[in-house]
Amino acid sequence: MIRTERKYIEILRILKEHHEPVGAKRLAELMADRGFVLSDRAVQYHLSYLDSSGFTEKVGNQGRMLTPLGLAESDNALVDDRIGFVISKLERLAYRSTFDPTTGTGDVAYNLSIIPKESFERTIVTFNEVAKAGCGFFSSYRIVDRDPRIPSDSVGVITLCSISMDGVFQRAGIPVKMAYGGRLEIEQGTPVRFRDLIGYRGTTIDPLELFISSGLTSINNFIRTKTGIALANVREVPCSAREQVEQTIRHMNECGFVFPVAMGNQAFNLPQNPFRLSIVAFSGMNYIGNCVEQDLAIRTEIGAGNIPFSKVMETN
């Protein structure tokens, strides 16, 4: 019974992550990614139950979307089961990242932002501000307009997700742990301390998304005055891997990745650990946070998938 209930909740979660209708075939693929192997027919059965319960509704032949009742259910049901869901999703993306910084080839993980066409030009200005200030995980972004996830009245923008770094380290044989997402205080261009940290393994929501939606960043102040609060992630690697980590970082920097902000046994006001190095990196979510601070309409799917690095580097 509990296993069946989790299948229903997982379907609701998937629909919540997608802002457009999702069909049964696509749902079956996404459920398989999360450990629930179901046939299209089985998914249809579960959808029929969710329809009758008022949690989902059919949108023509396009698929299903959540109703307000379904949205509330996805937020409230099985809270304990959702702890660790965010990091599990990111770890899947890291595993699927095949990027090799020595050749500049392979797949990287990305975030997908949807922007209304009427505010597109203003939004791109804010993206360029972050890129110029060097507080994004990657030095540029990619505009996409041909994607089934992007409505006809909108434009999509791909920003690289920092979980791509984890994929590179893993493929190089370096054990890496995504530890925290936090608010990094910067004074006159110098990062000085973390204001807040949230562990990825004990939360039901992405920490950086929470900081943005709560109005706890001042990325635009940093861009204008060099003093403010930006978003950063903290990873941990063994001290014994330091030389290989530094070499890998150099190769990634040559490809356009912008990190680390700091690295060491004790970075800023993080706890000291004689056996592990903390790697602090600005997040690609600073692009989105700068837009939200300026009241620009934007919605973002964090960890939307993997894409060839060559696609990101194509000229817009």
C-alpha cells in the first residue's frame, strides 16, 4: 500500500516539476529514472485514479497537469520520504555527466529557465551582468527557442548546473560530496563568510531556490557595488586528492567554468576538517537570482537534464 502511494506521490512530483502537460509515455520514462518501472498502461491506470481524486486533469491530447488540490498534495504528502530527494536528483545528473575538460567534449548538467518574450531583452541584460561579474558557475549561457518544454510565448535559457563539476570529479576517480548550499557574503569584491548554510541531504527543497524565493540574496548589489550576498555551493573532497583536484579545476577553467571561490581545510567560516578539502563555488542560480531581485518573470527547472557541452558553446 505504501509502495503504491509513493508511486502516486512520485507522479505528482514529476508533474509539479513540469509547467506543461506531461503524457503517459514521458511519465513512464521519468518514473523509471526514479526507480519505478511502469508500463504506459500502468501509468494510465494511476493517472485515472489521480484524475478521479481531483489531483490531476487531462489537457486535451497533450497529457496531464496538476490541479490546485494536486499541488497541495505534492507539497504535503510523505514529507519524510522527500528528504534527500533533491540530492538524489542532482547525483543522477552528476552520474550522467560525461564531460571531459581536457577535450571539451561530453555532456554537462543544466538548468532550464523559461522567460516571457516581452521581458526577454531585459532578462538577458541581467544574465550578462552576472557573467561579467564572474559570479556564475559558468561564464556564459545558451538561448534556446526550440524545445517542447518552452511555450510559444516564451524563450528558454540554459545555464550550466554546478553538479557538472561532481560528474567530472567522479569520472576522474575523485570522491566528491555535495555538502551545502549557502548565502556567501562579499565585501568590496572579497568573499568573507557564509551567512547561512543548508545541507543538501536533509532538505525537501533546493537550498538555493529557497534563498532566492525568500528574498535573501543581494546579487545585484554585488554586481553594482562589489558588496552583497550571492549564492554558492560547498563540496568536499579528500585532502589526498588535492593535486588531482587542482589540475582538474585548471582544465575546467580553460573551458569557461568559473570556480573555485575558495578551497581548503577551512574555507571562510566553515568547520575545519584536517582530512577533507572544502571547494566553494558560485552557483549558476545567481543568474536567476539577479532576475528575481529585479522583479523579472522567470521560472527555472533546476537540474533539467544533461546536454552536450558543444551545444552550450554554440553561438546564439
